[in-house]
Amino acid sequence: MKRKLPVVKNQKLEATIVDLTYQGMGVAKVEGYSLFCDDALPGEKVKLHVLKVGKNFGYAKVIERLTTSPDRVTGKGKAYSQTGIAPLQHLAYPAQLKFKQKLVSDLLQKAHLADLAVEQTLGMAEPYAYRNKAQVPVREINGKLTAGFFKRGSHNFLPLTDFLIQDKRIDEVIQKVLAILQKNQVTAYDEATHSGILRHIMVRRGHYSKEVMVVLVTRTNKLPNKEAIVNEIMAACPDVVSLQQNINSKQTNVILGDKTQVLAGKEYITDQLNGLKFEISARSFYQVNPTQTEKLYQEAIKRAGLTGNETVIDAYCGIGTISLSMAKHAKKVYGVEIVEAAIADAKKNAALNNLDNLEFEVGNAEDWMATWQEQGIKPDVIMVDPPRKGLTQSLIESAAKMQPKKIVYVSCNPATLVRDLQSFMELGYDVTQPILPVDQFPQTAHVETVTVLERKKRE
Ligand code: SAH
């Protein structure tokens, strides 16, 4: 029999917000049925308009806020939550940090791991303008090239000049570049007709080096008045050390295409993390919040308890940022990463820092873990920093078979972290220190954590 749902579409009702989702939406419960809504905080009484009713949960819009949470802050503007750039911007920062801690402990509790402690979230002193990288879509509004963002879950374009969480210089460079392109008859991409020229502008800026990279993402090879554009950008923004064009001819949401060419300057920018130098090219994965990344790595290294004698494996090593940081405190570090270009960068970065105790391999972390295990490599510490989907069972098994004293798990998704911790526990590992959330993404609901597992002592 079909269960009767307690709400219907278009119904208006009063409810109290009881929780926030991992995307930062408020949750109201009606007879146990969850309704999700934007811009609503726990404790607030609201009048809702039900927009969508699904079998297990629905969506609603707040039509009136009847009471206001003491944690609510105003003044930044609703646009930021609507675009998903800063879905938690209406929540005071100390409450954001508490929310992230609670999100991890709630997941542990659901998995019957309530006895694992979660530390207070390590926050940022100034939780805005932290991103060192921007990829903003460009559209034509009233005949003008305009940067902005799409409303969450839609193709509605919202113009923006201040992106709130991006390095302010990046915001400035975007406006300067747009003015130059406009003057030189560059048109904006039009999604509906798959015509026009400029799709996105990507900008990266070194936090310490202050070097700027600008990548113009165009639909075809064609860029009118290319020479004038290049000269004018380089003259208007003396800090641009790398100007590139990326060509993306596909009808897709993916931002970068396969072809990139340097229009002026170098192929990369350099920056530093904890005193180590890195070369970062247009396509490399590089952590977007440099100050918090330094803290995250320091905590991971401290918790790994390195003394200089250890063999370390860094799975999912990217361009080697964690590997190099660990190599300074270990005997030998093995890194593996699936993107070939990232490993090329990792090797270059090791040389750049005069470190010769690292070996990097291209491939699947899972396969290399099994290979290293067969080769008899005995790591003291295994470091994992996987993408959102977490680890595979086979990687977990290979890691456990090598019997490292410690496994340090850096995670960007607490849900898969908790699942993987359960697997490690079944294979003889225990979480031995409180889990530490580090706020890499203030104003958003993303949570990054460091967890330490140690091999259980035999009785
Ligand atoms: N530790 C790095 C990168 C972490 S992001 C840093 O802090 O900068 C996760 C990385 O895992 C990405 O670089 C991604 O390319 C890589 N990756 C994804 N799936 C992988 C797999 N199956 N095997 C190895 N690396 C993988």
C-alpha cells in the first residue's frame, strides 16, 4: 500500500528547523518527514511553501521567518547562498565550525562509533577571500561581458563582481581582463546556441609568490585581436606571469577542454606551502585554501609522529604537496597518483626543493598498494587523501596487509571516511586520536578531517 505523505505540494505550513544538511540546507520535520530549505537555520521557526514532494523527503521555500537564530548573520547578500558559492554565509563563523564538528560526530554515531571523539574544528582567522583559484563562467548581459555564477541547480546566471571567498586580487584581475576582451570584440559563450567565444575565465594566484595565472577558456581556437589582448592584459596586470588559452569545444559542464596553449609568460606559477616551493600548472590539482592547507599538513605530519627514520606511502599524492612535506621528516616517501601530469609536477617539485628521498608512480593507488605490498615494502606510515568517494575495500586490505604502525587519513567527505574507518577497524586498526576537522572551505558546508589509525597491540 502506498504510504500517505504528511505534506502535499504547494501546501503552506509552519515548522521549526531542526538540523542542517551536509549541503547547508535547513531541515524541517513534519511527522518524521524531512523538508529541505535554503537559508534556514536550526532553531528558527519558519513558514514554508512546499515546492516538491518526494517519497522520502521534499523541498520547501521559506516564505516567512517567524523567529531568528542567534547564530544568523546578515549583510553579505543572499546571492552567495543562492549560487552555492557560500551556502553557509548566513551562519556565524563560530557556529559554522561547530556545525562541521557535529556533522562528523553525527555520522559516527549513526555508524555506532559514538565513542570516537571529534575535536573542535580548526578554523580560519579571516574566513573570506581565501580561495587561490577561481573558475568563473562569462555570459553577455546587456551587451557586456559579465562574470558571475549559476543559481544552484539551474542555468540561471547571476552576475557577480565580488566573489566573497576568492582572493580579492583574483576578483580584480577578472574585471580587468573582461574589460580588455570586451574592447577587443570578444563575445561571450551562449549555452543555448553553443556559439560565441569566451566560456570561462580561470585565475590562480600564489598566496606567497603573488604570481597570477590567467586562462581564457574559449569555444574554438579563435580569439579575435589576440595580439592586442595579450599585450593589454600583460600591461594592465603586471603580476600576470602566465597567460593561457584553453579550448573547450564540447557542450558540457566540464570547464577545461583538452587543449591548452601559452599566450604569454610561463606555463605555470610557483607558490609555497610550509616553506616548500611548488610549480602549479593550469590543470594541476592544488589545494585552494593555502593558509588552512598549511595547518592541515602540519597536523597530519604531527599526528604521523615522524622522526626521520620512517618509510611513508602517500597514496593520492597529486603534485606531491604532502609527500614533500613528509619527506623532510622521513627516510623515504613513495607517492602514487592517477594523473600523469601531476606526477611529472611532483617529480619536478621534489627536485626544485632538493629532496632525493622520494619515488613517484603513475597509476591507480589500489594497484600500486598491492604491488608495493608484493615487493615487500614495509611502510611505517601510510597516508591517504582520496577524492570524495573514499577508499576501495581492496586498497584498505592491501594497506592493512603491509601492517604500517599508523595510517593517516585526510578526508574531504566524512560519510566515506566513516565507512572506511569501519573497514580498517575490522582489519585490526583503531582510531587512536580524536578526529580533527580542519576548515578548508569557510562559508560552505564542506568538511575536511584528519584521522589517525594505529595497529592494535596483540594481547
Ligand atoms: N594529496 C594531494 C591531492 C589530494 S586530491 C594534495 O593534498 O594536494 C586527490 C588526488 O587523488 C587527486 O590528485 C586525484 O587525481 C587522485 N586520484 C583519484 N583517484 C585516484 C586513484 N584511483 N589512484 C590514485 N590517485 C587517484
